[in-house]
Amino acid sequence: MTKLILALLIAFPAVAADTLSITGAGATFPAPLYSKWFSDYNKAHPEVQINYQAIGSGGGIKQITEKTVDFGASDAPMTEDEMKKAAGIQHIPTVMGAVVVVYNAPGVKNLKLTPETLALIFLGKITKWNDPALAKNNQGLPDTVISVAHRSDGSGTTSVFTDYLAKVSPEWKSGPGAGKSVSWPAGLGGKGNDGVTGIVKQTEGSIGYVELAYANENKLEMAELKNKDGHFVKPSLESVSEAAAKVEVPEDYRVSITDSSGSGAYPIAAFTYLLVYRDQADAAKGAALLKFISWAEHEGQKSAASLDYSPLPHALTKKVDATLRKMTVQGKPVLAAGK
């Protein structure tokens, strides 16, 4: 009997029972990076297990508002109405990313799109690849129909994309408008960045929008977009960083960096956020969550670039540090200065 008990203790060590489980849900945009972060953090801190469901920003906001998860994640800052329903919520920027226009059109390489042509495609008013408006900046376009792919779920990626379209196209602004979910004039919907990626990969003549990491991972063609300064720019870590360079970030971090100035600024860039209550009710989970976020803002940034996300600027990291030190667990601060 003693040998049996000993064998069971070896097979199922006590530490497993002591593992602290933290749950989160939300944006698919940063999911590849978050998956690596949670795995890396668990290796260094095996007592903490972070479980994350990439269900879209809308779902993340809903679940953190209802307090069915320990943290939410969103690429779109919460609206004033959403903030009222989740009193005490804090946005924490984690990295920056690009929403890229991907396409599957035979023979088309280095597609160049102006703000006007991009809006007209998603409005369903440019329906052929060899439309004269596209031919002005591109050669060798096929005489085939354009199939539009968009998100079907409440999505921060959609919010970023439509925020940009509403800035550059009066017709888009007065029509579908900006938001996590809009009434699409044309196209087929897919769930998550991976859903849109799948539609574009499988549909000849298609065009859609996804996060840069998904485009690179699936080797999709990406369009160059004409930015505010009149330059066609490819999505890259450098062009995303330039998009944020001249933007003043407010105290609550809710800010748009689409259509930013700068000769090399990529026009559809965004911060992505963790959504966390400023005072944590659960002592153990709250302390562990804040310590993880502090790790993500420092150690975690080192792995961002390898997965096609732009790390936070140093000045912004210092600002986030100050915010984290003000956050509390049952009314008491957890992170000391310099942590």
C-alpha cells in the first residue's frame, strides 16, 4: 500500500493541485503572441496556468464585463457605453500590430491600393480586378470578379479596419461606419482572423483583412496601402512603429493610430489591449495576474517581433509600469516601484 501511494504521488505531484488557473478571452489579433507568452510564463512560473480563448474582441469585452473571466482582450478600445457597464476597468496596451489587406488573385503581385479604391472594394462598388480605378496603380490585373471576405464575429480587427475606412471615406463613414460589427455591403464572413484567412486562401479572386501574423504564417499576398502622406507602404514592424511615433497616448490608453502621419507610417495599425479591473477581488489570482502583465510588458516584449508584432515604445512601457503600480488587489498595491 505504501509503495502504491508513493507511486501515485510521483505520477500526480502535489504541485498540480496548487496550480493557479487564470482565464481570459477576447481578441484573435494577438492570439499567436499571447499563446507564446502564456506558455513561456508557465515554464518560468509553473504554479500559474493561463488559459485563453480567442473568441474576438466583442466576446472578450462581454465576458470581462460580466466577470466570467479574469481578464479580457481587445484590439478596439471600449466605448463610453461599454465602460459604463464595466466600472473600474483598465486598458493595458501590450503590443502594436497591423491589419493587412490580403488577396488571392492569379498573377497579381505587389498590389497597390489607395484609400478610395480600398473603400470602394469593400462597399461592393469595385467588383472586378481590372477595374480602371485599380489599373491606375497596378498592371496585369485579371478580368475576374473580386470576392470580399470579412469577419462575421464581433471583432477588434474589424473595428481597426473600419475605423480606418471611416476616416478616409465619407461614403463609408455615412454607410457601414466603424465598429466591431458592421452591416457589410458585400462579401462572405469568416469567424476570427483564421476564418478570413481560410476564405482568402481557398477562394480565387478574393480579398480580405487579417492581422499581419496570420498573413505571414499563411504566406498570403499583402497589398501596399497609400498612407496619409501619399506614400505606398508595406506592412512591417517598422511601418507600424512609425504609425505610433507621433500619436499622444492618453492616460487611459484608449487611442486610435490608424491613418497616422509619417512618410513611412502604415495606415492600418493599432495597439491591442488587455482589459483588467483596477482592483482585483481575488487575492491570489489578482496578484498573479498583475505580475504576469508586468512580465509581459518587459520580458514578453522580446518575443513580439519574431511573431510580427511591434514592441511597445520604451516611454509607453514606463507609463504602463506606473499604471500597474497603482492597481490593487483587495485595495492593496502588489507591484513595487521598479517591478
